[in-house]
Amino acid sequence: MSDNPDIIVSDLIIKDKERYTRLVSKFIKLLPAFIEEFEEPLGVKDYDTLKSIAHRLKGAGGNFGYMQITETCREMEAAIKEDAFEQVNVLYQQLLDIRDKILLGWEQA
């Protein structure tokens, strides 16, 4: 698709745009709300909820061809397990950046 580092396109769309567009579009619509789910538990350092959200998003990212989400959420789960809250915040900021790049990539796909 594009070598632009400011956009992320689903591996599924790269593989077969016609076949996967409808499926990936459903994920794209839910992605902003999914990322927002982190905000409240981050504010109160609710590790159990953060781990649950990260785990669900990790799987969804992989299922819809966004391995950047999967890898970042995998790192977040490890940081939560190690009680490295500052790293959890850094990874959340990375997820926000990934979200923005995915949304840009979707517009251009």
C-alpha cells in the first residue's frame, strides 16, 4: 500500500482489500471507543481492568490485521504484571498514536 510511516493499514486489507474491507471497517468503527476504555482504569491504576482491556485489544488487533496493536498490548500486559505503571502510561500513549495512524490509513486505503 504505502511506505508512509504516518499511516498503518491492516494486513488483511493489504492482502485482499475487496474481501476484508467490510470486516475491518467494523473494527475501525469500534477502535476509538476501545482505546478510550483505558482512560478511567489508568486514572485509578486499576491493573485488573487494564490487563483485561489490553488482552482483548491484543487479540482484536491480531484478528483484524493490526499487529502493532497486538505487540503494544502484549508489552502493556507485561508492564502491568511487573507493576511498571509509568511504562503502562507510555504504552497507552503509543496506542493513541497507533490509533491515529490506523484511522489515517483507513481513510487512504
